[in-house]
Amino acid sequence: MFRRLAATSLASTLLAVAVVATALPASAHNALVSQTPADGATLDAAPTEIVLEFNEPASDIGNEIQVVGADGVDVAHGAPTLDGTSVVQHLTTDLAGGAYTVNWRVTSADGHPISGTSTFTLALPEATTEPTAEPTAEATPTEPEATASATDDAAAGADEPGIDEGNPWRTPLLVVFGLAIIGTIVTLIVRLRRGGAGRMNGPTSGQD
């Protein structure tokens, strides 16, 4: 009977040790307590880092955090760092507005990796690009050329000889021509008067 009791006690002890040994690794896994930015948060300013806080310090190997934007670009800068029970991932400084997905993988203190995913939205005004001014085609100066051509033709016509307008000899010639006509008329009148007077004086002298 003593042997049976000893065997039963030994079996119970081994079973208890096995249960405790099985429970210890499970309890050693890290658990996420909080994160910044919070899952599903909407921000009006770009964050500078992602902070994952666990219930106990994580291992310093095998940790990775990706922060991927809508364009598929990872904006994480450098490797994650440990700060007490927190794992910190710095970000680049040129975050654009839109949705971001945080994918993380952290090694627990017992060496087992744990992972998770969260999202946040950066509500920044979308950048607007200024329209590029298209080069304008040079306008064909058709009307100015036509006006200039007409002006040149008018100037050339004014310079051509033989045109009455602008002839400096026209007025003097007309004056001389007019004077010649008047002189001719006066001469004819004088001759006619002299002839008439001679005919009248002739018969009178004969009678005397």
C-alpha cells in the first residue's frame, strides 16, 4: 500500500510539473497594451513615430514595423528601437495625406514572435499642382504688315514725280500762264483802239 501511495504521489507531482512547464511559455508571450496612433485614428498632423506598448519588454532582435501609405511606399525610417516596454518606429518627415497601414512583428521576451496590423488616416489637404503654362504660338502679324505696306505705298506715291499733288512748280506756272493771257488780251485791245482812231482821223484831214 505504501508503494501505491508513493507511486500516486510521484505521478501527481510529475503531472503538476508538466502543467506548470506548459503554462510558463504561454504566459511569457508579450501582449500589446496600446499603440500610438490608435487603430483607426484620424490625424490632422503627420505623426513622427509609431509607438507599440507591451505588457513587458520585447526582445531586441527580429523586430520590424512597416508603415505603408496608399501609394504602397513604406514611410518607416530606420529600424525599430526599444524604450522600456515600448517598441518605437520613427517615420519620414514628408508624409502625405491619406490612409496608412501599420504592419508590425515583435519578438517576445521568450523568443516567440507576435504580429499585428492597424490603420490610421492622415487628413491633410491634398497637394495641388500648378498647371504648367503651355508655350503660346507667335501670332502672325498679318494686319500690321498690311498697314505698313499701305503706308509704304502711300509714301512711295508721294515721292513719284508727275503727280499734281505736291508739285512745287504748279502755282508759278499757272501765274505765268495767266499773266501771258492777260498781256495778250491787253495788247489786242490797244491795237484795236489805235486802228479805230486812225480810221477816224484820216477823212477829217482830207476835208481840210
